[in-house]
Amino acid sequence: MKRLVIFDLDGTLTNTLKSIQKSANMALEAFGFAPYEVDRYRYFVGNGSAELIRQCLIHDGDEQLLHFDEVMGKYEEVFETYCMYEVKPYEGILDLIAALKKKGFLLAVNSNKPQAQTEDVISSVFGDDVFDAVVGQVDDRPRKPAPDGVNYILSKLGVTCDETVYLGDTSIDMQTGKSAGVFTVGALWGFRDREELEQHHADAIISTPAELLAYVSDETVLGHCGENRKIRLIATDVDGTLVKDSSREVGDEMIEAIRKLTDQGIYFTIASGRQYGSIRRMFERADRNLLFIAENGAHIVKDGQTYGLTRMRREHVEEIMADLRSLYDRDCHVVASTSKGCFLESTDEDFIRLISESYRNDVTLTDDILAEDAEFVKLAIYHKGSIREIGESFLLPKWKDKVKTCMAGEEWVDFMDFSVDKGNALKALQEGLGISPEETMVFGDNENDIGLLRAGGESYAVENALPVVKEAAKHICPPYWEQGVYQVLKTLYI
């Protein structure tokens, strides 16, 4: 049961940019530095006044901070006068606070603004009897993103992390809430964008203050520190996440889990670097209307029809193929994918069986991929055992600034149009279905799954995932050989 809501101040409760801009610009101009437009301050604020002035000076050319002490002193002097300059609450904040008070919630503020100014703003805008605790920056307490301010509030009010929701608008706030172990919500009306909030693992992201009420009032949506909320869409990678790379089938337990979840009205999405035909066949035993993100997001299928298709530029295909063909003498093999199947130039029977029988792709053998009358959505190069050394030393550095390229497992490097990403494909499905990231659960293990993980409110990396993938996920589940994804999914219907 939630009892306490802790708010960030600047960019969450109140729009204070103009007061910060006026005070900082006056301090900068007093010592001959150029002022900044108000929007520039969106990216300077959030980590205390000292960091604000440091950023201003560095971007104004004083990289050694030779004038820091004098400008900082002037800013503190000026801000005493102008801390309330054009400060006002965001639209909907007063109504949210009134609704929370009516429901009996405790309310608190945790800010990196100096304590005196924090109290001045709260008192002037909201009055003296609205918040049960007001915490600003003081000398003997580490500022955000350290959890000390939140922990002080919890101790003062006698509330646990399980009973607390934290609302903020920047990466600093997301880190603060997560480090304190409380449910952390990102506000899109503040100083930063959705991408920053997602990258720092917000438990939920909301567009208006009123949306917060759903997360503090409905225990079916919000459970223990963010777990057990209502899930409407699930997306999972295949190779390395559900099964060993290049496996032909998934287990009966997973098929049964998909049936039970879809019968509950949950949309189930297979998100793979494989072709659509391959993953459709792999999951046809589920006998349900699944969604498919194929070719790392280049091909999206909904209701059995192509929902999105992103083709590669012809000049990129030709240039990449020249590099890939130069690796044939190192026992590498290429797959060129279209929306209807793939082309192979290889004559290696083991490789052809791998693609046609293990992956169950629709395969056409050809002497010259580039001579085919086809629009390609992905090129992929394979080396049995590992292609990582070739990929990381040659292919990825050369092509990373021209096309989307990634390790897609230990044995594959994939090339696609820059816009292609499993996460972008999932976002397109979310928008079409009217489902939010907070209602989405995702699973992955490799670099090509990072975008997918960032697009889901509940994101899981399997234990065998790469470290960079685990860092992008909110949770870690057991590895594929212990059916980690299935273990998580069955908790949704048991």
C-alpha cells in the first residue's frame, strides 16, 4: 500500500527555468561571460547550483573554471533575490496535490536546490502546510543522485520504500529513486525527454500529473517496488534468450505459457534477428495470433500482414557486400534477407542446412546476391564458433556511422538501415495497440536487444546476457537453459 509521494522540485512541481536563467545570466554577465537562452538551462540544471555554474562556464569557454568562485558567489547573491522570478506550478500539479491530500497521502519534496530557496519556493507557491517534509541541499548531506535525501524523508515520516513513490523529471531523479529502492516515475512535462528517462530505468513514465494517481491508487498496476503491475504486451528475443542459438524449436512449457497469456488478452510478440518465416514456424504450435518483429525490427508483422518494412539503401548493400565477400576465404558466409525469404551465395552444405533446416528460413541459392531483383532489409555474416574478433575489429568500426550494425549473437554480425531497431519496432506496435511502455514486459540477451529493453517498462536480461545488456535491463532472470523467461511469465497467470 502506497502512503508517501516524494516530488522533485525544479521541472516536476514548478517551472523554475526563468528564475535560474535570470540569476545565472546576471552572474555570468557581471564577469564578462555571454548569457544563455532559457532552453539551454534545461540541460544544466538538476545536479545542484555549483554544477550549474560549472556547466555555464565550461560552455562559455572557461574550461579551467578560473572564474568559478566569483561567478558562483555572484549567483548565490542574485538568486536570493530572484529565486521566485516567474516561478509557477506546472499545469495539473495543484489538482494532483489536492487529490493526493484528499486520499490521505503524505507528501514530500527532495531537491538539489539550496535548502533556504527550496523552502522559499514551496512556501510561496504551495503554502506552509501542504508538504510533510521539504528537503533541499545542505552541506552535511550528499545531494542527489545519492539516496540520502529520500532516506532522510522516509526516516522522518516513518515510511518504508515499499510504501513510497518518487516523481522526477531528469536522469538524476531516476538514479535517486532507484538507488533508494522506491518506485520511480519520470515526468515528461519537465526539463528532459523520454529517452533520458528510459535510459535511466524509470519504473513508469507519465505525460500529465493526473496519471500519477493510477500508480499510487491501483495495487493491480503497482505492486512491490514496481513489480506485479498490469502487463498487456510481452516481447521476447529468441536466440540466447529463449533457446540456444540456431535452435529449431521452443519448449512445450513456453508454448503453453504463450497460450495462457494470449487467452488472458495479453499481446505476445516474438522479436528476433531471424526472418519472419523462421520465427512464425518456430511458434506455430502456439496456435495463437502472435505479433512478430523480424530482422531486428526491419520487418514487423501484425495480424499476419506486414505492418512495417524498412529496406536498406542499394549503395549500402553493394558496398557492404564487397567487404563481406572479402571474408569468404576466412570461412564466413552471408545471408541477404528480404521480406519474403533470403539469398545465399554459399555452397557450404553445412551452412545451407543451418539456414534452411535449423533456422527454417525460406532460402534461395544464387551465384550473385547483387544480381537478384530484390529489396534487401538485412545483410548478415556468419562464422561458426565466433565472429566477434572480425566484427569488433573490422566490420563494426567501419560501418557503425553509415548503417545500423551489431553483434547478433556470438556467430553473427547484422547490417540494416540506421532506423532499424527492435525497440523502434516495439514502439510502433505499442502506439498502434494503445499500450504504454509501463504495460510492456520485454526479454533479451544481446546488443541487438538493448533498444527492446529500453522500450519496455518491465525489462529482463537473462543471466547469460552480455554485461552491457544487463546494464540496460531493470531485472535479471535465469539463463535460457534454466527457462528464465518462462519462470517470469508463469508468474503472470499462476
